[in-house]
Amino acid sequence: MPRNAEGPSPVRPRRTRSDIREALLQSALSEFGAKGFDGASTLSIARRVDAHQPQINYHFTSKEILWTTAVDHLFGLLAVVLHGVLPTDVAEVALPELCAAFAEGIRRFVCFAAEHPELNQIMVHEGTAASDRLTWMTEMHVRPLFEAIRPTWQRLRDGGVAAPIDSDVLYYVLVGAASLPYVNAPEVQLLTGRNPADAEWIGAHADGLVAMLLPGSSAETV
């Protein structure tokens, strides 16, 4: 039978430059999250979205710039999610309101970790060895979060609301506990038979984390 006997082949919509750039960025997040910077391949990143490898150089100049752009993008999304949750001057906020704000921050971060597991995957890959990338990511993005959380946590500890966890240690307790089920989603499904992407799981996870970290808060406060 002639090739065109069944009608013309469907015409694929032409993608704009911005569409291709966004597709490459999203593909890079998956690739860097799964394999780390060294293991990631620009060829694989392009193939994931039916693009060509030279298009990465056109839009991002290099693999390093693509990685930096991807990390900036993820932390930018997180900043939007957490914007305004914690007060800038914790001494001026009553303890119940501060506790409620911190609990809300935990819940928002858990939801973000569930939606964007690539962020914590990338952080795990980069955090295992010293590098210029780790230094840049820590100073540009991680330290501001770390410094924002510490005074709030210390005030909650002093007020008898928070668990007795050192404020330096708390950052890693929070990040690890909030992100691990989504970084290890296949294990969660195999072990529990539940999908950690389900809203019911995410809600229970966030509530449990709030209960553990803020044991002195009342139901009315949180």
C-alpha cells in the first residue's frame, strides 16, 4: 500500500526557542537529579525532549551553565513557596504565631519536596565531595535558608515548643525527613504499597513531621 494511502502524516507543532529552552531545562533537572553532574550527559538531556545536543550550547553555552541554571530555577521555585512564611524579626512575633508559621513552612517544604524531588537529589549528589559547584550552591542558596531557619528554631526551643534539637543539626533533620520519601519513592512503594505522590501520604507526612519537631504546640496553635 502506498505510504500516503492512510492520509498525510500528522504535522508536529513547531516549537519556539523558548519552548525548547524550557524543555531542555526540565530534562536537565531529571538528568542531574538521577545521575549528578558528572554522570549526566548533554546528549541524554537533549534526547529526553527530542532536541539536538547543539541546542544546549545555543541556549545555555555549556553543561556547567545548564546545571547552574537548573539549580537556580529550583531554588527560585522554593523561594516562591516559602516567601513570607517566616518573620524577619522573630523577637517581635508571639510564640503561638511563630509556631504556626514554622509549622506552615514545614508543610510547604514537604509539598515542594514531593513535587520537586530533583532538588534534594542534586543536593545529595553535590554534597558528597568538595567542589566549586558545591561551594556556589551552598553560599548562594543553602546558607540563606539555613540562616533564616536558625533564629526561629532557637526561639521555639527556648519557648519549650520545639523538640530539643540543636539549631545547626535541625536543618539536616528537617531537609532529610522532608525529602527522603520522595527521593526514594520506588522504595516507599515497594515497602509500604503506598504512593508517596498521593495527597493523603503527603498530608500525613507533613503532619507527622510537624508533630515530631513541634511537640509542645497545641492543636489550636498549629
